[in-house]
Amino acid sequence: QVQLVESGGGLVQAGGSLRLTCVAAGNFFSNYALAWYRQGPGKQRELVARIATTHTTIYADSVKGRFTISRDNAKKAGYLQMNFLKPEDTGVYYCHANRGGDFYWGQGTQVTVSP
């Protein structure tokens, strides 16, 4: 059974940092693109960052220069380093892995940034 498990969320003051981790269980990872999405209170889920199997990355404009996505295929893990956090970064962060039409979601981890 394929499973993605996120960790690293929490409460932090504005300007602080958090590092989210996504660990994959199952016989897959290196040939899947990995992404982080978030859903803020009363908002739709949105793409935060994505890293392809080639390690090419894309970021939402709102996080460029502050967040860094990375992956370690040997550990079947993905990471989202979040620096200079803002209250508007508050939300549930989800890990997502996909290869074509095959995709998986994690259960989410809460990130709360206080003013």
C-alpha cells in the first residue's frame, strides 16, 4: 500500500522557519514528481512548490525566495524548507506525488504562523 506521511508542521512566529518532511512508504518514489500544496482557512488548495524527477523546481510566486523544495530519493523523502514565514502562509500543507495519472496525497500537516 502506498502512503505519504508528512511531519514538521507547528506554530511559529512571523519571520520564523519550519521544515516539512514527506516520507513515502511503498515501492515508488524516485520516478514520481513530488509537490507540496497548502489550503488556508476558507481558501482553495493551492500549489506551493513542485520538484520533478529531474529535480527541476517550480514555486508559487508568493513563496519564491523564501521556500525551498528538495528530495532525497534514497530516503524516499521530500522536504519543504520554509523561511521568513508570514501569517498568510498559515494552512494545512499536503504532500503530493504523481506520475502521469497515478497520484497520491498525504494526510496533511498544520502550519500556523502568528503575527
